[in-house]
Amino acid sequence: MDIINIVFGIFILGVFAGVLTFSIMLIKKNKRFNGFTCIIWKKDGFGQLVQEIDQAGVFVEKVTNNKRLYLKKANIGLSPDDIPYIPCGKTKFVFLFRTGLKNFQFIKPIINNDGIVLRVGEEDVNWALNSYDRVKKAFEKRTGLKRFFLICSLRCS
């Protein structure tokens, strides 16, 4: 009887430790996306402007070891350089225009005496990052001959 109580106590402690670890990890994951509130505008199939709201945060990605502005719902990392945000209390608002499935452009609000002007960025925010990641993954663990064939295939296409 005494052994059963000890085993049951260890089991209860294990379950409690597991629930505590899971809750701490969940809180940390949600806390890192509290840096920015992203308002994403896109055009639907009928050409009308649709608005989505997403949470984002800037942190170092473990796989590539690069800083990213990571969107939570869109599940994509964007360039964190020169983020045009509007501070409002503790939150910072970032405006994005979605041009494709994983293609975004920053919208920079310019406020002057005439009113508010929204200027859409010229370049896709994550295009350069995605191409950099592809090249980095391609050259990570390849021999010289495989690199040669990869470069030749990239130049020919």
C-alpha cells in the first residue's frame, strides 16, 4: 500500500510539472508576438479591400539565425529593417498590403498639414529574405560539384 501511494504521488507530481511547463511555454510563445499589431489590407476576388488583423513580433529565427518580423497568423517572417509603425500607447501598429499568399508590402503613413497620406512600399518585404534563405539552404551541406551544378541550373533558368 505504501508503494502505491509513492507511485501515485510521483505520477501526480509529473502531471503537475508537465502542465506547468506547457503553460509557461504557451505564455512565452504568446508574449513574443505582442510587439506589433499588424493591420493587413488585401484585395479579394471582387477587387474590394479587405482588412485582417494579425499579431507580430521581432525575434531571431532559430533555423537561419536572422532577425525577422514574424506574423503569427500568416506564419511568415518579414524584414525587420525600417518598420513603419504608429505608436499608440503600449502597442505599435504596422500597416501591410498583401499582394500574394506570402507577399507583403509595408504601408508608410505620412502625416502632414494637408492630411494623412498612405504610401505603399515599392518592394516586396519578404522577397529578398526568401531568396536569401533558399541560397543559404542550398549551399549549407553540399560538396563543390553539387554547388557547381546548382549554380549552372540557376543561371540556365
